[in-house]
Amino acid sequence: MEDDAVADRMRNPHRPGRRVAAGGVGAALAIAVLAGGSALASGPDPSGAAAPAPVQTITLDPRAASLDERAGMAILDTELGYQRAEAAGTGIVLTSDGVVLTNTHVIAGATEVTVTVGEPPVAYTATVVGSDAENDVAVLQLDDAANLAVAVIDQDEDLDVGDSVMVVGNARGASELLATPGLVTSMDRTITTRTEGSTTGRELGGLIEVDADVVSGDSGGAGLDGDGEGVAMTTAASTGREDIRGYAIPVGTVLDIAAQILSGEETETVSIGYPAFLGVQLVMSESPARPGGLGVDEPADELLRRGPEDTGAPVAGVLSGTPADAAGLVAGDVVTALDGTTVTSAADLSSRLAEHEPGDTVTLEWTSGGTSHSAEVTLVEGPAGG
């Protein structure tokens, strides 16, 4: 069974320094929102079948997390420098020297990540070790961290429908850990998440569904079992119906992905470190941009409307202070070649830039108002989670 989902975060892309919960995009069927570290998933299944649930569910208000519930939990604040925005979420401390787990969508687009942990709380600058966008798991390393309290992880993985859970997270990005009780209502759930404003979706499977009132900011936090042990990482929550459902990745899956990231080996889904970045906003008609540029919807500007016979990557915008800006690209230009090979589309340019590392120098060719240009461009370190 599947629920449709829309990605969301505690963010305000227009007014830096203020966090708000971004609204979801309307959908005819169920909607799941990736909220600042948690995703909201909703409504009946598209199939019309009801989700499995225990005979009785509970819906209780969140409360301040206890000292034991806060142990090993982290509050995440990110700066989305190129978007002039902020985001917030939650993390799970895996090691005493500062390895922290969270969702990829919590740190996506981040140029700076601050993680606050401990009693009394201490703020650390974090580096993104790597991320798996397909499965929504990311690993951070806190700078100069030592002797941190770590989360207690369940080793039995015997959670079942009807079991009690406690969702601990930075609810609504308020920089305070809250605990929200609930029951497991279903196992092995599948939802489809999509970034707000995007027409494309991404499927997440094997999730634990709970009836706890998960909200924006909870993403990346832990679901604790009756023994207070971490059994899952919150990733989404439902909207569009009164009985909210939260969705979480089983802890075994999270740890397997984290181990892959920490091994330093990239795969089709796992990216290590930060992507190489050109600094253009590309017109992506079918899918969001990957590293090197930021994807935007097809613009209304007729200058950027192109027929099927056209090739190249249309530039919707250029970010100030980036390599593309220094080279002289502007909105309306079309990137035609990279390192002497023709660029066939925005997706082509984006995927080829993803093969490079920050510091690589590439030869870029583009047209501007019918005039051809060429320049050597050194790619820089881009925002996280690309």
C-alpha cells in the first residue's frame, strides 16, 4: 500500500532568520510531507484500502522530553545560504566523538549545519559525511566533539503493531526536544515523497507507521520503544485527515545505510561529502537538478521555453558569488558543452557535473543572445544533500 507525499521543512525561503512551517502542495489523494526533519503523510491509501491499525489507537499531546528521552538526541539548525533561508530538524547521536544521524531532507541544500547536544546544551559545527537521498538517511560529523551521550539503540528489532512508541524531536523547529506518545499502527508501509513544488516523487518503503502526532521539525529524531531504546528514525507524517500518522525508518535500515556512508564508498544512492557546484539554476522539465545547480520549475518566461528540437541546458538563474557568476553566465543563457562534449539537456549537465569533485576545473561553453562563449571554471563545494 502506498501514500503520496510532499517534501516540506521548517523553513522560510523569503525572510532569513525566521523559521516557519512551509505549507504542502495540494493533492487529490493522500499527501505525505517531509517536515523539517519529518514528513507528513496523509489520507486513505490511493487504492482506497484502509491502513492496518490496532483496535484502539491513542492520540496524546506532546510534552517536554525527559532527561532520559533527550539523551543522545540532537537539535539541528541549517543555513540554506543560496536560498537565503533556514531549516531545522532533529538528529540521533551515534558515537561519543560526534557521529550524528538524520534525514537527508533535513540537511538538503544546507551550506552550514549547527548541531546542539548535551546537558547543558552545546552547539557544534557539523560536516556532512555523506547522504543517501533515495532512502533519506544522512550522516554528520561534529567538529571537535568528545564524550557525548549516545542514543541507546534497540538490538532486538521486535517491534510490532500495537506496541507503544515515543517520538522525540525538535517539533516545529522550536529548539526544544518534545516527546509525543503513540502506538504502532502498521509495519512495512510504503509512501511516496515529493519536494514541495515538484511534480516528481520518490518512494520510501519498509516504514513503520505510528499514530503519534508527528510535525515539522521531528524528522531525523528517534522513535523510542517501551524500554526507551531507539527503534526508528522519524521521516514523514500524514496530512489531510484528523488522525495523523507518522512514518519512520526502522533503526536496522538506518544503521546499515550509515555504515555504507561511513565506509566512504559511493553507490548509486550514496553520496560522500559535498557535491561539486557550478551555481546555475537550471530549467528542469521532468526532474529536480542534481549537484552543480538548483532545479526550478519550468518558468513562464518565453525566453526559456524551448522546443523538442533544442539542445543544451537553459539557465533560469545564476547564484551570486558562484563559479557561474564569475564566468559571466546570466539567466537566459544556454550551456551547450562541458569539456568539449555537447550538453543535450539540463539533466545531462546536472548528471555530468555530479561526476566531478569540488576543485575540479572544467571547460564550459554557452550561448548568450546568439553569441558563443567559453571559459574554464573551477567548481566549488556545493550545498549538502544534492
